[in-house]
Amino acid sequence: MEEAGRGCGLLKVVVTHGRNLAVRDFTSSDPYVIVHVADKEVFDWDRFKYDDKMGQAFLDLQPVAAATKLRRALRLTAGETNLRKVNPDADNCLLSDSFVTYANGEVAIDARLRLREVESGELFVTIKWIEPDSANTGKQADH
């Protein structure tokens, strides 16, 4: 969230699953996700032709950054706390309200994202911000 390379923490993106993804082959698709800091794109892998784009989604990381600062200001070190509510709006592809939470040394948001530029599809992702002290002492990055 701060300058890269300063040892300020670890941003971990976990795509748990997709739902109602567009069919790009005959009866199904072979989806994979490319994650950029700016957005997420879903493609269908093809052996004998170009991979087909199956949509894209984006989620503003500013609420996660703000929640990380709030966690520091509150000096939270244990327990589980909702730090911030994030509503669907033009700055994200959220399908429903999500909460940025703090638990086990990690600030995280579980999000259900609507894919854009495609007829259907949803991605379920967990985005975690793991601070250096948590990543080193608790090995939280391995979850």
C-alpha cells in the first residue's frame, strides 16, 4: 500500500472460485485469472487457438489501505474486528456489501465481483494485507 520494496507488507490475492462464467469452448471453458494491481481479467485457455477473454473486474484497494491505517491507529493486535464497510459503486465491481476485517494479523476483504465486458460471470476473491510483523512472526502469508 505504500512504496513497493520498502518491506511494508504483503498483498495477497486469493481467487476462491468463479460462478456463471461465460462458455468460450463448445460446452464449457477452461478459465484462468490474471491479476494486475489495477484489475483482474479472466481468460479461457485454449490449446490450438488464442485464449478467449471472459471478462474483467476491478476493486479499489483504497478501503483496504484506509483500514490498515485504522488498525494501526486503534493498535489492534488480537481478535477479529470489522474495520470498514465497502458498498458496490462505480469504483468497484462488487455485487454486494463487503467488510474489510482484521483477524490474525491480517486486514482482509472477501469480495464477490461481477465480471464486465462479458454476458455473465462472477469472481469470489479474498484480498489480504499482511503487515511485516505478522508475516514474519506468525507466518500468516502461508495461509
